[in-house]
Amino acid sequence: MTVLYDAECPLCTHLRDWLVKQRQLVPLDLVPAGHSRARELFPGLDHAATLSDITVIADGGQVYRGPAAWIACMWALRDHRATAHRMATPAGMRIAKRVVLTAAKYRTARWEEQAWGGAPYRRQDGWTYDREDGWHYEGPRDEPAACDSDCRPAD
């Protein structure tokens, strides 16, 4: 199974690290959401949506998001498969939804702390982070340069 996670989110990367350390019954391929590899693997997927919610893609092409994605991740882990079965029940799903909503609130609060003007700084939008100087804007990565060395001022 492929797990798409937000590599810019401290909570998401912490959980990715936790998943990697677990004994897996089903191998998990953890790929940053929005990354070129994710786009290459799943060209028909809404990659903008994968940045806001954990997304799991199973070998058969099934796509799980939010609570269902977390249950799929737990199901893949040796020591947590029984928990995944309990969470897949109607009562368990209510708990899983609460956990995911709590995580979403935490993520939103973290982004608001790091954001300017109400929007998060993201590398794919042209922002870079320096530990000493903070965030710097370099422009969108996918746009070509405005001009080359032969630029002339507008007439």
C-alpha cells in the first residue's frame, strides 16, 4: 500500500516515522503528497486533496482518505491489525473520526502559527525554509523564468 502524507507537517512526518518503525504485514510505501513520485505513480489522483488528508492507495487501486486511511495503515501493521478491525466497526469509526478531526485541528493550528496572510508556506509554492532566517519566497517552482539574459524593458 502507498501512503501519501504531508511532508511539511510535523505531525504527519512524526506519524510517518512511527509507521516506518512498526512491523508491517503489508508493506507500506510512504510518499510525500504532491511529490513528483506521487504524481507519477497516481496521475489520475487529486493531488491537492492529498495534501489536506492522509491518503492510502491499495494495490487494487482502492483509495482511502481520512479515518479509513488510518484504519488501512493500522491494518497493515502486525501489532495493530486487531485495533484496525475494531475501528472498522460503526462505533470504532466514530472514534477514528474524532482522532482524525483532532489531528486536523492540530495541523490547522500549526499552519496558522507558521502562516502569513492566512495561507501556509509551502515549498511547492516557491517558499524555502532556512533554520536561521526562516521562510523565503523564491517564486513558484513550475513556472519558467520571466525572461532570459536578452530581456529588454517594455516599450
